[in-house]
Amino acid sequence: MALSTQLHIVTGKGGTGKTTVAAAHAMALADKGKKVLLCEVEGRQGIAQLFDVPPLPYEERKVAVGLGGGEVFALAIDPEAALLEYLAMYYRLGRAGKLLDRFGVIDFATTIAPGVRDVLLTGKVYEAAKRQNGSTFVYDAIIMDAPPTGRIARFLNVNTEVAGLAKVGPIRRQAESIMQMMRSVTTRVHLVTVLEEMPVQETIDGIAALGQEKLPVGHVILNLVRSSLLTDATITAISDGTLTTAKIGSSLKKAALDPGAAAALLDEGSAHIERQNLQDRQRAVLTGEAERLAELPWLSEGIDLGALFELAEKLKADGVA
């Protein structure tokens, strides 16, 4: 079944800000008037913290409205609750499913049985994506705040393994339908990174792993990019040594400031230049590996709803949303 609901999967190495990017992406689509479901699957309640709302239960709740009139709903997918829902939906085990939960079977299945947890998490996303209200889909787009880059290909491909184990029945049919959605032209996997060597290399490895599984790569989003605080002339003067501590000290003294801070300022300027050079080198590496790049700036005042609107505008400008 071809789905018209767009699915955007956001992954990235820990610390790169993938949850923030996923939330900003949801706001960008809502700004365009779309009804969006923002899902998290790792149980961290990161979405609730970003939107400053109470911890999310296992139900879809509206957390924001876009400038264009669209809405953002959020859902923290709990694998135990998803399994009970699955048993009720496909096997009519309503009360029986709850009885299994009482005896610890649900906990066993979601923590011990290989792959079951990931199947349930992706299955819930699939259910939301195909849900319809009459002849239209309930959501225009779904954003998944997914597991880190290092295991994203296996997480998204787990239903292929399940389909191979379950030869017939509803489990195989659902697994095949989920994999069809994951590889659909309406699905994109976006990788978030910062411009440092380790996360950039993990991003490159993630692109290769997704390609091997025929999962569609979207944008590589360069997050927390710092703009230069120095003019070109100052960078040249620090780099070639013509700007000395003596000159800086003299300028500080004329401004009635402590000339003793000159050495620390010069060291800080040199470190800033090296940081910018590192960003440039890693950006060049990714330019050769990724088809589509987008950049989000480092925001010194932290992330709140206003910051999400600002990042959303940048994602729209770069063609991500």
C-alpha cells in the first residue's frame, strides 16, 4: 500500500541534537499548514522537555501550532503498551493481553526477545502513518526521533528479519507492510551531525549502511554550526603572527582595560580559528559523501519554542521541510 503520509526519520550520534532537529522539522512542516505527528522511541521524554509540557503518555497530544496554522502532535511510543495494542488489534487479546502483562510476559517479550522491541516501535509509527479519517490520512507527515546513527539501519530493517522468520500470518504481513513504508518514496532518513571528526565519520558510515539496506537517505543536517566571530583581516593577522600580545595589550590599555588579558585573548582567538578550520574541513568531507546538506546555527541562548521557530525557518530555507 502506497502511503501519502510523509515519514521523516531523524537520526544522529548522541549529543548532536537530533531531538531538537526533529522538533524543528515538525514545526517547519506545521508552519506550512500541515498536521504533524512527532514521535520518540527511546523513552527519554526529550520532546516534552523541548516543548515545556508534562511527560508524554502513550497517546497523541497536541504540543504546538505552527505559524501557518498547522499542528504538531507528539507521542512517546512505549513498547510494552504497543505490544498490548498489537495483541488487541490483531489477535483480539484485550483482557488476555493485560493478563499476560500481569505475569511479566510483556516485559519478557520487549526486553529479551531479539528485535521485538524495535518491531513494536516501528509498527506503531506504521499504524499512525496509515490511519485515515474517511478518505484522507489523519497526519500529513510523521517525524520520528529515531535511535542513534550507529544502529539506525538495523532498527529500520528489523522487520525484514521478522518477515523471514514468520512465513505466514498477520506478523509477516505487517512486517512486509512496514518495510514497504520504510523504503517508500514518501520516506526519508535524515542524519544529524556536528562538524567534528567522530560524528562526521559515524554519519558517513550511517549513509553507507542505509544504502546497503535500500533505505532512502534525505538530508545530512549540520547542527550547532558556529559562525566566525572574527573578521578576515583579524584571522589573517593572528595566523601570520602580525597581531601580537603587545599590540593587543596596547589597544586594551587605550580602552582602559586590563592589558594583562592580551595573551589569553590571543590564545582564544587562535583556538576559535582552529575550530572554524575544523568545521570547514569536516564540511568538505561531508560535501563529498552526502547528496543534500543543510545547516543549523549554534544558538547561544539555548533552545526554547522561539528557537524552534528560528530553526524551522532555516530548515525550510534549506529545502528539508
